[in-house]
Amino acid sequence: MIVTLKNDTIFRGWWGGLSFSSSDVKERDVLIEQVFEEDGKHPWVPTRRSVLIAAGEIRTIEFEPEKEDDDVKPK
């Protein structure tokens, strides 16, 4: 998944079983279980970080289906 914040910060991450999105109408926060780094030249590189993003900071959320040959999987 790719989350773009209102200040143009971008988080790339793995949306899996430990990820979470709030169902509370007042607070739609998102927890991405694993954050990846990306330099534009190589596949996403896994980090050991997770991130909790407050709903009010989010501009867009994009989801891409996993591909069989993706090297981008949580470790």
C-alpha cells in the first residue's frame, strides 16, 4: 500500500494481518504493519518499522495486489 499525507510525505507498506484501520467514524487511523523504503531505482526495501497514521493527516491511500514474483514481502 502507498499512503500519501497532506504534507506530501509518502509511506509505502505491507498491509497484512497485523495492519489495522479504525472503524470509528470519528477516528479513521491506519496502522501499517511494515514500512518499506524506496529509492526509485530498486524494489522496495523492508524496514523493521511500523507506522500509525492519524486519519486527519491522510490525503490518499492506494492498494496494489501482491504479484507472484514480487520481492516486496514482509520479513
